Amino acid sequence: MRNFLYHLVTFVFVNAQLVVLDLRQGQQTNQAVLGLDWAFWLILSWGFPVALHGVQALAGRRRA
């Protein structure tokens, strides 16, 4: 569970910085999702493994 929490905190911290960076660039295109050009796709591609890690951590905790 501790490893998952480290993973989650890192995910939130890094992606918050990426969102700020993406929004400060101000080059919104018609392909922007939720006002983000590229940060959305990074969050999505890293968020899926974080979610799987969370499921694994919670499932492992119930078995013990």
C-alpha cells in the first residue's frame, strides 16, 4: 500500500505541474481536451497504470 501512495503522490504532484505548464503556454488548439493540449494525454496515459496499481494494492490488502 505504501508503494501505491508514493506512486499516487508523485502522479498528482508531477501532473499538477504539467497542467500549469500546459495552461501557461496558452496555445490552445481545436484538439484541446478540457483546455489542455498535451497534458491531458500524459495524465491519461500515466493515470491508467496508477489506477491499476491502486486496484492491486487494495485487492492485496483485502486478501491479507
